Amino acid sequence: MTFSIQRVSAIIVKDVKDLFKNSYMILITILFPLGMAALLSDSDSDDVSMLGMPISMALVITGAFVQATMMAEEKEKNTLRALLLSPATRMEIILGKSLLSSIITILVVIGSILISKIQIPEFFYFTIMIVLSIIIFISFGTIIGLVSRTVMETSIVGLPLLVIFAYGTIISSALDNPVVSTIVSYLPTESLSSALLELGQNGGFSEIKWHLLNILLWAIGSLVLAVIVYGRRRFDK
């Protein structure tokens, strides 16, 4: 069966309609990172590394939880099974279910940048890291949605993700444990923040290559894991 833009578009249109039914949850996931960006703007800081905070929030809260909400709603209403029995291919379904979440996440990231008023260094590398990070957290959102039985349960299942990825630095500082600090340093959000700091100090590819590699490996690993979980849990109630 050939790839069909029309089928993907139909899935996206359906998701847009369903999204408005959970508008209060989506509003929270959008306003939280934008609020963080507003606080950063009020601090009058020009430290580009601070930009990692609202962007991490946008990726974790908006990217992961919007996706999780949509996937869990499909399972809760048993409409995911109907989608799988439709003419749409598995790739069309996954792409269609991910595009809307990705677009919303990109808009929130852009909004965070504009509100925080911090200049982006090395836009090319920044874009690559954001795209890879979106893949990571959309994949995690898909996993959360598939393992959750209801939309409300996504908040409980996804809470560890929020705590670990969004507040990794705070946890590391609070525990002051070298093992925890090492583990946290390999998180994609930490690599993103560290890379932004390097770029803000006139660094280039040689300074951020390991951070890029780490984010790339996370993107590949999370995507593979999402496909595996999708294959095992897509028919579950």
C-alpha cells in the first residue's frame, strides 16, 4: 500500500477536533513553559544557557504530554483499533498522530524563545538539536499514552518523566551525589542545555559534538522503544 498524504491529513484533522475536547489540559501544557520563559525574561538575564529551562519544559510537558493525551484517548475510546483496521498504514498512523504534537511543541518552543528574548547562537545546530529532542519526547509521549489506560492516568505515568528530564539539574544539585550527577549529565535535556552554553560562548561543532551524539542516540533509542511498545500495546484496553 502506497503512502497517502490524504490519510495522514484525515488523522490530523481528527486529532485537532479531539484536542479541543481536552483544551484545558493542552492549555496547561502550553502555558507552563511560556510562563517559565516569561520569568526568565523578567530576570533580565542574557545567559543563553538559561534558555534550556523553558525549552526543556516545552519539550517535556508540551511534546510528551500532548502526544500522551492523544494516544491515551484513542485507547480509552477504542478508536486506535479502528484506525489500525482502516486503510491507513502503521507509518501513516504514527506520523499522523505525531505531527500535531510536533507542531504544537515547535510553536511553544518558538514562543519561549520570543518571550525570553534570548538570541539563539548557531541556529543550524540549535535546529538539529530541537528536531532530535522533539523526536525523543514525542516518542516518550507515545509510550506514556500506550501504557496508560485513561487520559487522566497519563499524568501519573508521565510524572517520573517530568521530574527526571525537566528537573534533572535540581535533583542532581540537591542530592550532591557523583553517580546521580553522572547519570543526569547524560539526559538529552542536559545535553541540550550544555550545548547551548557552549554555543553561547562562541563554541562550534567540536565543542558540542558529544552532546549532539548523545541527543541523537536518545532519539534513535526512544523511537525504537516507542515502535516496540506500539506493537505490543496498541490493541490493549
